[in-house]
Amino acid sequence: MQGSPFQGFEFEAYMAMKAKQINKMLDVAIPLRHPLKINEAMRYSLLAGGKRVRPILCIASCELVGGDESLAMPIACAIEMIRTASLIHDDLPCMDNDDLRRGKPTNHKVFGESTAVLAGDAFLSFAFEHIACNTNNVSPDRLVRIFAELSSAIGSTGLVAGQFVDIESEGKVVSLNELEYIHVHKTAKLLEACVVCGVIIGSGNDNDIEKVRIYARFIGLLFQVVDDILDVTKSSTELGKTAGKDLVSNKATYPKVMGIDEAKNFAYHLMNQAVQQLACFDTAKAAPLY
């Protein structure tokens, strides 16, 4: 961006470096052990690729307030496990019934539905175990806040609520407020947990937490608006997942409710609002979040 104080920050190099570290730790976290098939299924989806945006957000937020990557890594890995569980379950025939994820057959297509369900369930419990067993030099009260933040983000007041209302809304006329509710809960809540947990583990204060929470709320909605736009403008090959599926299933999307042009304008608005939340932080440390 012309004239930006963040100009010169090597974002792609930063992302690649952090993703490499996260992938290394994820590979170690889920070894091949008995029962073999369930661990193969877990590793299949966990190590399938992706940019690792959510765990990187956790680490970047920890570093934002002066914390170290090593402090945040167990939580970052746990977040990716939780995200993977949500994708495995989201792709199931009883949910979105998808055949492709990150350019590969979905988990249930390779391992069967029952194994896919159990793989997702295993991740949801193991993620918290991984944090508890691998986080060092962090006060118990901060760990309790992290557990509360994560469990709230993925439970009946978070991701589950968003997914439920999303499924219930298929084929119905949905208002903009209802659509926002779906995606705040289905997408933004977990992104909020990523940055909030990063700030908590990095010993940030309540004001820091509130700023990054609002930032994440905006980028969570931004992510979904852009995803909806890409679903109707890109091919399956370009996306690495089934394109045009929202249209076929008559799901509520931002282009459907607002139109493509208004959806694009809304995306720019969300981006600008998110960036404003970073103004009070050190410029260099905020660069990855920017």
C-alpha cells in the first residue's frame, strides 16, 4: 500500500516461516499410533496444507504485546486442530456434503463417515490436552482464560451456533443481520479466539484484548465476504474446493443478499475498520496483523 508505515514488511516470508514452524509442531503432535486408522485420518486433514492463518494470528498477537512464539505455539497448534475438526465435520454429508477440501478428497470420502466424525471429535478434545501438557511459564489464571475463550468460540454460543443457523437458513430468505450472525459465530468467533488467546498468553492487558477482539471480528466477516465472492467468481481448481456450491444449495451469502458490487464495497469497509484497531500498537509489531 502506497505510503503505508508497513511498507517493506516481508509478509509472505513471515507467513512461510511461521507456517513451517507450525507444520513441524503439528507433525510431532499427532504421531501414527494405535488405532492406526483414526490417527491416519487425523493426520490426513491436519497436514493437508493451508496457509495456517489462524495459528499464525495467534502467534502474531502474542508477539504484538511482547510475547515469544514459543509461548504461543501450543495454543496455535491447538487452534489448527480445532479448525481442522470443524472442516472435517463441515464437509460431512449431513452438513455441507463436500467432496473437496484444499484440493484433495474430503476426510469422509477417504476414511468413511464414522471415522471422519471420530477424527473431528478427537481433535476437539486433544486440542485442550495439547495446551495443558505443553504450555510452560504461563500463570494458571491466564490458562483458564484461554480455555474459556476457546471453548466459548467453538461451542453453542460460537461456531456451533453459526453452523446450526447456517444449515437452518438454507433455502430461506435471510436478512443482512441474520447473515452477519451466522458468520460472526461460524467464522469470526474462532478468529477472535486466535488473537485474544495470543494476547493473553503474551501477557497483554484488557485494553489490548479488546482492540484485537474487534480487529478479529472485522477480519472474520471480511474473510467470509471474500470467500462468498470467490465462490461465485472462481473455479474449483482455483479454490481447491467445490466452486458454486453455495448457489446450488441455495445458501445465504453476501453476494446473494447484497449483490457482488456491494459485497466488494463491504469488504473494503471491513478491512479499513480492522486496520483502525491496530493504530495504538507498535507499528513494527503490528505489521503481520496489518
